Amino acid sequence: MLDLFLDSVRPYLDAIDVALAASAIKDGFNAAHAAKGSALLIGAAPLADAFAAVEDALRDDNLATARERAPSVRPLFAALESEIRALPA
């Protein structure tokens, strides 16, 4: 299940980056919203909060704030992925 989480969220990270680079607010919002939901499903609150911060900025059409907040997401995802990979099989 956790591998499925990692595999499903990774494309959202890229989608957020692409959307923010293209100023595509709706696409970025949708990706951040979906990723937040996935993170909440596995109890990854810090990651969900980071996605929510991007989502909230985009909900308010604040592209600059979303771009400021987005870089915090990848390190949190990477840390969580490391923790998941370290779990016993």
C-alpha cells in the first residue's frame, strides 16, 4: 500500500512543478489537492500540510505564494519515502 502511495504521489509533484512554471493555477490546485488527500490517507500530516499550503495559495489565485511554498514539498516527500523504504518488508 505504501508503495502505491509513493507511485501515485510522485506524478503529482511533477504536475505541481509544471503547473506553477506554466502559471496553470487550476492544474496546480488539482494536483496539490489530490496529493494532499493521498498524504492524509496514510497519515502523513506534515506532507499533507505542505500540499495544503500550495493548494490554499492556488485556491486564492496567489501564484507567487504557491511558488514560494512548493519547494518545501519535495524534501518532505523524499524524507517520507526514505522512512517507508526503511520499514521491514
